[in-house]
Amino acid sequence: MPVPPTAPALRAVAARAAEAGLFLDFDGTLSEIVLDPGEARAARGASSVLARLARSWRSVVVVSGRSAADLARRVRAPGVRLLGLHGVEEIRDGEVRVLPRAEAARAAVERAAARLERDLAGVRGAHLERKGLALAVHFRRARDPEEAERIAGSAVVAAAAAEGLAVVSGRMILEVRAREGGDKGDALRRIAREEGLRAILVAGDDVGDLPAFRAAGELEACCRVAVASDESPAELTGEADLVVGSPADLVALLRRLARGT
Ligand SMILES: [Mg+2]
């Protein structure tokens, strides 16, 4: 899907790159969704164009529901900030730092995971992933992902409620995490404050990116890019300034930004 060359929101942000940020999701945005999340790779050329943009834009951030350590194995771009667990973690110089207030949820998440390990044992195709301060239940490998999610959903909601945690749904995934301060909107506001950003380009493919789309609107200029797929939530494409057809198309757009065209 070609990018409209005159997209005004894109031009407004690119024109002030020196005080602007890029805030990009990983799975489905910089990488194609694959059956096994462990096999996901950044689209060709993504890491190198991000490193290049980090030299001219004020801040380049990749933010993911993955742990920061996992993300660091998939994006190798000097100068790019890597945030995990929707912004609760950041990896710097090989060391994972956690927002101090987020640490309080670790024991509750572990108890919820232990309960789900038991409760989901009989649900075929539901895969529990422990991520420390969050957990995820994946359904993509189920024969019927919708059915598996329907069966597992009430157990996930019950385990989260028992521990005072939130359930957030995404593309064939349910995540359990702390109720407060753990979404990409909070992360975007924090980065904007820290880096003194006045403009931002946000890109995402899923409902978890909506809080970032909304927080981006609080800056002086923003461009919200939805990476479309058969699974795209209508809400996300509806709130986007630009829609691209794939992670490869997003990388092409980033290359244009890097060239200044
Ligand atoms: Mg995504």
C-alpha cells in the first residue's frame, strides 16, 4: 500500500525531527506475525534504518509487550531505546531496568501464572508465557484460536481478578499485568517528558497501541501509523493518520524519513 506523499501529519512531524520521537511497536509493526513468537524477526532493513534515524531524530523507541531482554535479541540498533512489557521495562547496556512502582506486581503475576498453569492444563492450544511482571496466554497455535480463547478467557479473567491485575486482549493473545501505569500511553508520555519531545510518530498494529495513539495527540504534532492486516482492529485504523500494508511498508516509510524525502 503506497504512502500518500503529501500526508500532512507525516510532514508536520518530519519537519521537526530534531525535537520529535519515533515510538514503534514490534510484533505486527516492525516484524511480521508468525506462528511461533520465538521465531519473529524484524523486517529486512528495520534495525539499520532505526539506527540511522536515531542519529537525526531526538528519540527512537521500540516498545513491545515482549520482555525488554527478548526485544533486545530482535532489534540491534545503536541509539534506539528498547522498552519491554509495554514500557514497564527498559534495557540499557545489557541491563534491564524496571519502573520502581511496577515491581510491586511481580508476586501477584507469579501467583496468577501458577493458578493458570493449573487451570489451562486442559485447554488445547493455549500457551502460557511468564514474563516476570506480566504474563501472556497465546492462542495462535490452537486449531481454533477463537474457541481456545473463549474457553480459556474466563480462567484468565478469574486469575487476574483474584490478584487485582488487569486483562488486556490483543491479536490471539490475552495479557495479564498491573492495572496502573502499564500501557503504551503511559510509556509515551514518560518518554516525551524525559526527552523533551514536541512531536511524535507512533506506529502499531493492535489495540494495545491505541493508548499510545491517544497520548500522541497531546503533543504539538503527531502522526499515527497503523500497520494493517487481516486481523487489524477497526478502531486502530480508524484513529490512524496513515495506514500502511505491512511491516515492510513501514520500513520503506522509515527509509523515506531517514532520507528526508
Ligand atoms: Mg503489535
